[in-house]
Amino acid sequence: MKKLLLCLIIIALFPFIAYSSEPIMLQAQGSFLAGGSTLKDDGEFVFADLWSQSGQTAYGDHAYVFYQVPVNAKKLPMVFLHGGGQSKKTWETTPDGREGFQNIFLRRGFTTYLVDQPRRGEAGFSIVSSDGALTPMHYDRTMFTLFRLGRWPNFYEDTQFPRDEESLNQFMRQGTPNTGPLDFNVVADAIAAVLEKTGPAILVTHSQGGGAGWITTLKTDKIRAIAAFEPGGSPRLFPEGEVPEAINTSFGVIEGTAIPLDEFKKFTKFPIIIFYGDHIATEPTDNYGSDQWRAELAMGRKFAELVNKYGGDCTVIHLPELGIKGNTHFMFSDLNNIEIADLLSKWLNEKGFDE
């Protein structure tokens, strides 16, 4: 009776914390920093002037990684890279308190590495000056639209995002700013350094992280599979002479970037799966969230077509085509994120990575 009463008190005090009935058994957890650069000041360090930068060294542009290793872990770990304006929080507890992909895949036996990319989150130090002081971000309506929750202030009727006020509050607060200019090569170098520490791994990316993930492929031989959730933003890589025509959208021009064919063929060395959610336009529209992803989906399909043309194994999953409706840009934390995780698990099993 006392235990039941305690549970009721916890639920009343913390309504957005949802605990599973089964514990997660870990054999190890920890964190580390990977990659990065240093910048030495040309002056001379003087002990009496302790706070002067003269002669000292700045450290920055590394990645921060938090990892957990379950008991009896599967052979390959999963390395998770967040999207634009986000951090490793993306993969943790969902805005309404359910388990995110971090815990879901730990329960399924995978070691998980959650990454904060350089100049973001817990990897905030940069060796390049930012454009100025950080300022308040008045973009909640923009994010609501861009991430396809609905058309402010209304959610889509079938949205898989929780509609309560506190979940939206939690979601808006999980963003984090860049502390230096966004540089995909800096991010890719750091992720390649992460993979040198983890060893061969499954790379899971989201949105802007997808662009960094594609470049990372050109810098390391440690990737064994990529699962990309709505990869967007530059670069969109294609072989020279086969870059798709740019697509005009209300969001802006969506275009590809050419790389040598022998570089592009690195995407044929391992399987790739790309997921897209719902409420993506099929015709031009002034709803720039839906319109951007109309073009991004078209680019993703062309990328997959070319990877497969050169002997690769790339699959595009557009969830509504499977009868799965209402998913946002953050499908891995939507109300049906277990269903999305099941799709990824099924694919991993089919490719021989679920062991």
C-alpha cells in the first residue's frame, strides 16, 4: 500500500516522467571528447598576469560523447548525431516524458553513443569567433512550422506530436545555439574522430546532422550502416555530372553538391536507410515547412537512386506510404516512436546488424 501511494505521489508531482517497469542493465557508461583543434596565442605567458591570454592555448571544435553499454551488448554500437539547433537531448526522453531512442535501443541491446557536435551543447568551445553575442531566439512559430507540427497555432489533426502545452514547452526549450559558425567539415572531422574511438558503428543522423553524416562517410572507414531521419540542409552529395536540378521552394532553393564519382561510391560500401515523415507537400505551397521537405524528399530519392545505380543498398521510407500518418520532423520522439524504432530494428535485422 505504501509503495502504491508513493507511486501515485510521484505521478502527481512529475506527470511528464514515464518510467518503464523493467530496469536497464548497464555494464558501463561514461563520456569523452573526440577530435578538435587548438589555437596558440603568439604572445608569452607571464605568471603574474594569470588571466591574460598571451602565450596560452585555446581548445575547441571537438565533439562531446555520452555512452552507455548494456549487458550483453550487440556487436555494433549506434552513434547518434542530432540536427540543427539541437543537441544529444534529441535522442533522450521525449518532450512528454516517454523513452527516446537512447533508452529504446539500449533495451534492444545496442551500445549507444550520443554526440554533441562541435560548437553546440556540451561541446561549446570553438577556436573560431562567433558572429556576436548570443541573443534571444524568437522562433517558436518558425520551428512549429518548419518541423511540421502544424500551422501555428493549430496542430495537424493527425499529428503524432503531443498536443499539451507542457510538451510543446519542453520541446521548444530543448534547442541550443551554435557558439561558432556552422562548418560541416569541422563537424564531420569530429564525428570521424568519434568513430575512431567507438570502432565500427551504425551512424544514426537527424536533419542537419544528415549532411555532416554524408561528409563523415568520406573521412572514415568505420561506418557500417547509416540510418538518416530526414537529412536536410547542405551538403546533399551527388556524383559529378549527375547532380539533380535545383528545386525552388518557398523555404529557399534546395540544391545538390557535386563530388567525384569515386568519392560518391563510398556510399555503396554499406546499407543506408532514409526516413521521411508526414505532411510533406506534393506540389509547391507557401507552407515553407511542407515545401522544403517536398524538395528534400525528392533529393533523397535521387540520392538513393544513384547509390543503388552504382551497386549500393539505399532505401527511402516515406511513412505515409506505409500507412503511418501524422509524423513530424522529429518522428523518433513522436507519440509512435516505438513504431518508428521497430521499423529501424527490422531493417537492422534484415541487414545482419541485430546480433
